[in-house]
Amino acid sequence: MRRNSWFETVAEAQRRAEKHLPSTVYGALVAGSERGLTIDDNLAAFGELGFAPRVVGHHAERDLSTTVMGVETALPVLISPTGVQAVHPDGEVAVARAAANRGVIMGLSSFASKPVEEVTETNPDTFFQLYWSGTRDTMVQRMDRARAAGAKGLIVTLDWSFSHGRDWGSPAIPEKIDLKTMVRLTPNVVTRPRWLWKFAKSGRIPDLTVPNLKPSDGGPAPTFFGAYHEWMQTTPPTWNDVRWLREEWGGPFLLKGVSRVDDAKRAVDAGVTALSVSNHGGNNLDTTPASIRFLPSIVEAVGADVEVLLDGGIRRGGDMAKALALGARAVMIGRAYLWGLAANGQAGVENVLDILRGGLDSAVLGLGRASVHELSPEDLVIPPGFTRTLGAGKDTTPPAAFQNRASHAWPTVPPKPLVLVPIGSTEQHGPHLPLETDSVIARAVAERAAKALPGPALVAPILPYSASGEHAHFPGTVSIGHEALHSVLVEMVRSLSLWAGSVVFVNGHGGNAASLRTAVSQMREEGHDVAWTGCGVPGSDAHAGRTETSLMMHLAPEDVSMDAAVAGDTRPLATLMPDLIAQGVRAISPSGVLGDPTGASAEEGRGLLDLMVSLTVRRMSAGITDSRGHLVEPEKSPSAVESKVAN
Ligand SMILES: Cc1cc2nc3c(=O)[nH]c(=O)nc-3n(C[C@H](O)[C@H](O)[C@H](O)COP(=O)(O)O)c2cc1C
């Protein structure tokens, strides 16, 4: 009896691929560089993330569809480009057909075994992938050909450093597979008669040429290794080259392979439409952490500007749900569909896409969401320390460079810029929020305001220590007191004024207001162009309550422990103030919370942050201050009461 070719999970597809394929071919699919630690982490990281399911209020119908770079897809998954050499005689055409049948976008590698024209004919929703390889002329020819074939987007892959040593032994890949090689590989091949039979039936032997790199003068297509050689000989690209590629292509443009926030920002500056957070499926520099760990920081930095995708380690629909919850617009899959292809051709790829659809739908259902767009970090249990942030100029790094679009070396600082200096605190924020809560909020407001303001605006490294005397008896609090803070602010302004046009302190901690008033008014009397503003919004509660908790759930969800959140004293700040001044926070609220964090949400935090930023931008644009340099709302007179600042 014929064995049921349907499989239940991607793990089973992998087992069948291993059985079907010669070990050399299977080895090339599972490959990860060096010790394979990155590829392991790509998988393990999804296991570290948990779900936070709901039990009532589930939606009878769920919408899993989205668009990627303007192209509709029934599922938020793309076929990631891979050189599908020798896995199946129909190669990428079988994959493209499966993707078309499931309404999914096909990514075609320039190292693929099938011509782009055949693939776009099969699946019109195809993105063509290019490496920075060859001369500019050859790259233009390749892009022209893909465009003429109807490719709807270009994927440019930049995360490859020719790091191919593998401790477990790289499989030997022949220059080309002809009959002679087949004979040489016989011991390997004869143990996989079904694989050989598929090729024999198709009347072809596995092909290791790359038709999409065929020269336009009619010469033969290079072999896989010829193409690889050309790529290795090409001088690596600069950001200007990326911009040039994007302009030459002129359509939707996805940059694949980003891990760092600074690279993501430069990609945005280069005009990309989308980027994929990726480590090439563990095939670039081994020990690079899993791509999912970088996703939140990159979404936070550029998610409002471009579409952010993720690839690496997706094996289940639940993995997709986790990536989407952390802000990915869609994911890309590599090995999962290759194993499906090896196990059962086109039907095997369809089987894999169905598995992913089923798993994603279950997750969306169980999380009580109606669509993939509603997934959010709140749906996940994110263990402390899960995420990694690279190249963000975090305030834990030495304050050597300005944190702005690019990390500025001094000659690149624009003349007489406006400098925003965020001021935070290091103080207890209840049992559920981190000590740096005020710093995270102040920096986020300053960075977003700097982007929104016209003209050059730089964000200076944050001042993380300030006046937190009222929280002094809680472990973790570090306060330098008003006197020291006053001196720091004065000296900062004197130093900044040597080259800055103007200085605005963006304060995230209400306890700093007294020092800011005295220091800023002293500096204005000395003739410096300086002002300050707070991050308050009307109606916010006092400390570690709903306002700050919502903001942190939006900005740094991995650092919020909602399990530990408790309500504190909920009286308004004005009522609490005399007791606070006389006795400190601990006497009034043993937990350190003033307010009630329990109803907080990331959604609310996003709205609050937007409001904070727009109020800050409005105040800064109007430039009206009270007599001590505190920026006030434009409609209020300069003598108006100072606005409330967040704690
Ligand atoms: C065998 C193989 C070949 C690949 N070839 C390419 C390629 O030609 N172009 C490219 O951009 N990425 C290539 N990749 C990387 C994938 O597009 C994708 O980033 C990676 O496979 C995602 O990880 P996953 O396999 O865990 O899903 C390849 C990956 C594998 C496993």
C-alpha cells in the first residue's frame, strides 16, 4: 500500500527530507556555519517565548491576510529565497506553484535553478532576490530581466560573509552534476533511489547552473560555483550602493539580513520599503543571536517608517504568531518549505503552508484576536533579557556619540544644531517596572520629537542619574540630589553652548523639576539659549501607575512584570505631595506604586507616547517659556502655571 504522503508537522517533513535526499543534498539544507550556535538559537528562542492565551471572547472568524510591500498575501509568510539546487526536479517552479495555490508571495533567489520568467509565470506575486555581485552593469541587467519578467519587488540580501566552515563537516557539492559526478557520488545517491527516480522520471539530472545570472550577450549561465566566485570577488557595497540599487530598481525594495538598529536606520535613510531581520538562517557569522531577539528593537526604531519582516527558525504557525506579536509584518521561511519540497514536491510545500496556517490560526484564536494585525507583545510571555539590541546607542553604553539617525563622529555634527538632552532617573518604579523607567520614556520622547521637528535636531546621551531623594530607601534607587544635579545641568549647558545652537532638556522625572528651574534660569541669565520641557500628559497618574506601566508595555515589554503589578495609593499627586515631601514614598506606599497599574496596556502606552511627543513638538515649535525657561503650551501665557511632568 502506498504510504500517506501527508505530514503533520514541519519536523516530520524534515525527517522525510532526510530519508529521501542524498546526505550531501540534505546536508546543504540543514547547514549552519561553524558550530551552528546561531541556527540553534534561531530555533531555541521561539521556545523561550510563551503565549498568554485568553479563554472567553474568542472570534469565530479570524483574518490572517496582510500585504507586504503593497502585494496582498493570504498569510503573513513569504517564501524566502534559497538556491534550491538538486532538491527536486521542478525546484522553484514547484515552490512557486504551491505558494500561488496558497496565495503566498514567492521569493526567488538569483542562485535558483529555474529562470525568473518561468517562476513569475507560475506565481505573478514574485519578488526577485539579488546579491551585491558583479559589476553595476551586470546588476542592472539582472534587475531589468527580473522587472521584464514581472517581478513585483526586489530583495537585496546583504548578510553573508562567506563564513562557510562547518564543524560538523560541509557536504561536498560538485561543480556541476553530470553523469560522471553521479557515478562518483554513487554510494551517496544509490541509498536514495526515490530521489534519483524523481529526476530520472523528469528526464533531467540535477542542475547546478544558475540561469538567472546568464549574461545578456547570450553566453552560458554560470555554474553555482562560478556565480559564487563572482560574488566573492565583488567589492562589498556601501550605503550609497544600496541607495543606488534602490533607485535603479525603482519599485518595492526589501533589504534582507539586518540585525542592528543603526543598520536598520541607515536602510531607512537609503529609502528601502521593507527590511528583514535575519541572520541568513544561521549561515552568516556563527554566534550571532537569533533574529527574533533583535526584532523588538528594530521594530521600535524603524517600524513606523518601513515594513519589518523576520526570518530564521520559523517552523510553526505559533512561531509566526510570536514574530507578528513582536511587530513583524510577516515572516519568511527557508528550510521549512525546502523540507516540504524534498518530502513531497509541490504538495509538500502546500502541506507546510497549511501547517503554518493552521498553527497561526490556532494562536490568533487562542489569544482572542480577530486578525493578525491585533497581535501584540501583551499576547506573549517574554522572559527578562530575551531581547538583544545592537547599535542603538543605548544609555548603558559610554556617552561618546550622539544618538540620532546615525552615530555622529564630530565632523558630521551639523552646525549650530538644536540639542535635546533627555533626563531620566534611576529609581524604584514599583515591583513591576525597571529602575530606568523614566529614562526609557524620556529618551523615547526626545528621539521621536527630534525626528518630528524641522531642521537639524540631535539627541544627546541620556542623563540617567538625577534627584530621586523621595525614593531613597528602595533598593536600586540612585540619587545625586538637587545640588549635584543643578551643577551637572549648569556645566552641561556651558559645554554644549560652545557648539550647539540651542539646548532643550526633555525631563522624564518630576523630581527633577526644582533643579531644572534653578539651573535653566541661571543659564538663561548667562545668555545661553536653553529651555526645558516635561513628558507629562493630562490625566496621568503619579508613579509606576497606569500611565508609566502602559508606556513601558509599549516601549520595553520585556522589562515589565505584570504578574508583580499591584495598586498603590491612588490619591492625586497634589493631595499626596505634602506627605511625600515629609515622609518619602516608602511611608505612603510600601510597594513604591502611586496609582493603579492593573488596567495598563501597550495599546494605551502607544497612544500616550504619541500624545507626549506631539505635545513636546508643539511646545518646542512654539518656543514659549515661562520666566524660568520652562516651555509652556502655546495657548497659555508665559506666566501660566507650569505643566505637570511625569514621574
Ligand atoms: C539551503 C539554503 C539556501 C539559501 N539560499 C539563499 C539565497 O540564495 N538567497 C538568500 O537571500 N537567502 C538564502 N538563504 C537564506 C534564506 O532565505 C532564509 O534567510 C533562511 O533560510 C531563514 O531561516 P530558516 O531556514 O530557519 O527559515 C538560504 C538558506 C538555506 C537554508
